[in-house]
Amino acid sequence: MIIVAVGLFLFFKSLDYAYLFQQLPLLQKLVMWISSCSLGIYFVHVLIIEELASGHLGFKLAANSFTPLVSIPSIAILVMALSVITTMILKRIPLVRNIVP
């Protein structure tokens, strides 16, 4: 896993982002939007994973709910989406706006 992580890091580090964003301006907007929420996503994602796995929402969703080939990527995408949405909602609340970066 460490070798895969290092390989992915080096791959993304070697990309020419100026050219990529010039060709795909929507990708640049998406990356900038998510990066503006990254610290909030970092704080919130563990809470969302715990809520999905606990069963408080009426269902349990964990990595072993389905086959790993399906469940791990789908749960990762779901947690990312819910974390971004939660962070954006928290950024719109006036009293919380100063706390959530």
C-alpha cells in the first residue's frame, strides 16, 4: 500500500497542471473548490464515516457491506461528497464560518 501511495504521489506530482487546467478549465474550478474546503473535509470525514458505520441513520454502511471492489471506492466517493457538502453548509452559517476554514 505504501508503494502504491508513493507511486500515485509521484505520478500526480509529475503532471503538468498548467497545461491540464488550460485544456480543462472545469477541472481547475473543481480542484480549487475542493481545495478551499480541504481542512473542513479533513475534520468532518471521520464523523461521517462513524455515522455511516454506526447505524444511527437506519442503515449500516461499512467497507465490508459489499464486495471490497465495489464498497471501498463507492464509500470513499460518498464520504468525500458528504464531507464537501457538510463543509460548505458549515461555511454558510455566520457563527460557525470563523471556525470552519
